[in-house]
Amino acid sequence: MSLKEKFSTGPWLIGIFIFCGAMAGVVLLGLLAAVVTEKRSEVASIFNNKVEDIKGIEPKSERWGKNYPREYQTFKQTSEMNFKSKYLGNMPEDILEARPDMVILWAGYAFARDYRAPRGHWYTIEDMRATLRVGSPGVGDSKDLQPATCWTCKSPDVLRMMEKMGVAEYYKAPWSSLGSEIVNPIGCADCHDPETMELTITRPGVIEYYQRTGGDVKNATIGEMRSLVCAQCHVEYYFKGDGKYLTLPWDKGLKAEDMEAYYDELEYSDFVNAVSKTPIIKTQHPDYELFLMGPHGEKGLSCADCHMPYVSDGGVKYSNHHLVSPLKDISASCQVCHRDSEETLRNLVYERFDSIVELRSRLEPELAKAHILVKIAMENGATDEELAPVRKLIRAAQWRWDFVVASHGAAFHAPLESARVLSHGIDKTFQAQLLANEILFKHGVTEFDLPDISTKEKAQSYIGLDMPLLEAQKAEFMKTVVPKWIETAKANGRI
């Protein structure tokens, strides 16, 4: 038998394949063992070199930072205000001043007083105290406008107060009653177990949703948790009942129409618009929901993949906790997966934002006009029965407008879904205007003047807000009440 004939027979070939496969398996197992060993050594090194022994609820992130200096140093960068993209960034910006139509949409609600672009997590407590939306309790006749529920996403001190007071009692307390207790901005304790450093859900809303729907958030994968810890706050929610219990309206689904159906079934509204007397749902910030409907969410990426990209330092791999727009560092965020140039990627993002902003800018003034048309109709004798179908359309249109506007990054997270929702809002707005004009004509009104709401000041005056008084009260509050809160917090070792 020739050599060629020997090696062409089945047993020889099978033997060679088995040998090669076995050797490849040994090599792969060796590599895996090396990686696991290296990772275990890295983790062991971190835990064996802890400076602070943290147990229970520790709201002071600087204590965590002694054990995890790299993560903490990047977290401190959330105090920076040096980034501006084509639309927003991490700098202060008065949105009502730029888009005064929003004052009309939120007439009768605290957002008509003050609505500013969000800064970094470093400023959650500072910005909450300073906003006109919570009132200026303790100054003149000013009262709390919001319950303690409004603190829920702003500080790890919330966890301590929930444990101390009970969740339900915490939610229904007056906002100002916890001013000297909730003093540390969003930090490590909001997302991590202090002993294992594993990601953990600390806010009841997400946990309770899973329980209501027969699930258990503890079964979430690591990848899912890298988004769910963000979803503790970056979601749509509402304050349920007199106790203002924070609840996620996901029971029927996560789309705008699903949550709208949930609210409609409850006949729930956050406020009645002071101009049109329309019951309105105030959207919070459905970032997580829209992210899941976009291309990155559909492919299984997490929030942290783009907003907290991995970086290396001295052979140690860790997540950047700067928590800022991926556009600030495209190479670390986007180019990990995409091989296009930074300029190309940035322009692709801007194209999506341009398209959504165009739709939003078409809807916003027309929706404000619809509210005003209803007011004019009321002033000319139109009844609630006549105006009911108009108000129903306005409610639906405003929910869709706010669903996209209130979501951070919606135009990028889910451009197609954002465009769909806004387009439906435009359609419903023009239907509302058409019906309102028919009612006006029925009541003999063929000519009327629309108010001048071209600036924030003019729009706020039109809806009856005494802004000089409100701003003076807030200034006094910041000068007298807040320093006492801080003094008490320091005396009690809270900060």
C-alpha cells in the first residue's frame, strides 16, 4: 500500500482530526483558564486592598472612591460643564427661554415656571434645590409644590430614608421635610452592592414592576443589568394616588400607546392645562423604553456600553463613570464597534437629530395654538361637551410630543420610533385645531387674535404667572433655608 493510499483511508483521517481537535481544545481551555485566573487575581487584588470597609447604605461616594479611585475620579468628571454638541450638552441652558411655546403646553403645572437642560449627575441635589418647580417652602406664602417622591432619583440618601421611614411613608412626605437628609448627589450606592460591587437595583419601581408582571429582576443578566440600573430613573413613571407612590406604567407595554392606554384606563392625569382645561399626562423621561426600540437596544447593547465605555489603566480594565454623551469621546464609545471616522459618525448622529428636531419644531407651536383655540372657544360660549373631543385629541398629541421631548437622546436612541410618535402627534394636533375652528365658527367666531407668546416672559405672563415674585421667593429660599439644611446635614455627619 502506497503512502498516498494509507493517508486517504478513513481511520487515518479521523485520527488526525481527533488529535487536532483535542489539541485545539487544550489550547482554548488554557487561554480561558489564564483569563479567569487573571480576572480573579485582579478582583482579589481590588478587594484585598480595600481602604474602607463599606457595609449597608453609604451615600458618600468619596468613601467608595478610596477603594475604587479610577472609577471615582471619572465619576467626579460629571461636574464638568464643558461639552456642547449641536443640540444640548452638559452646560446650563434655559429651555423655556429658547422654546416659549412649552410654557403654554405646561400652563398650570410647575414645569411652566422652570425647565432647564440637565447637567451632570454631580449637580442633582444642587439643581433640585434651585429649580422653581419645587416651590420655596419656608418663605412667605410659598408652599411645597411636590412630594418627597421628587427626591427619589437624585441621591443615595433616598435609600437610607426609605429604610428608615418605610417606602410609602417616604413617598408621601413633603419635599422640603427631607431637605437636610437628602444631601449627597447620585453616586456609587445607587447602583452597586457595597460588599460585592455587583450591579444592583436599589429603587422599588423597577422591582415592583417585575413582581406585578410575574418576573424577578434578580434573574436579569449582567448585560441587562448594565441598562436596568439606569432604568431605575431614566424611565417614564407617575405618582400613584394620594400617597404619591412612584409607579412604572409598563403593565400594557413600553410603547407610547401602551402607556397611554394604561393611563386612560385609570383616567389619570398629572394636571389640567390652565389654558385649555385639558387633562394632561406629563411624561417624565422614557429614555430606557425608547432605547430598547432603537437599533442599539435591539442588538442587545446596554446603556453602559456607550455612556460608560471600558478604559484601561496600567493593565486594569474598568468602566468610565463620567456618564456623558458618547459624542464627547467618539473613539472610546462609538469606534469600538464602528470603523467610520469621528466626523462621519458625528454627522450621522446630527442627521438623526436634525430630522427629529424638525418634526418637534413643527408640532410644538401648533400644539400651543390648539390649547389657545380651545380657550378662545370657551370665552365665546363653547361648552365642555362640545370641547371634549378636542381636548381628547390635545391630550393624545401632547403625550406624544412630551414622550420624545422629555427623553434624553431619543432622536439617536430610536430615530424611527421618535419620528413615528411625533408624526402621530402632529396629526392629532391638526385634527384638534380643525375641530376647534368648527366649534368657533358654530359660535359665530370667524376672526380672532392669537396672543404674543414669542418669549418666555410673554408666555408666562399670558398664563398668569407672577415670575418676579416666584424668583424673589426662590432667591430668599436659597439664601436662608438651604444653608440651614446644609448646616444640619454637616452637624449630623451626612456630608
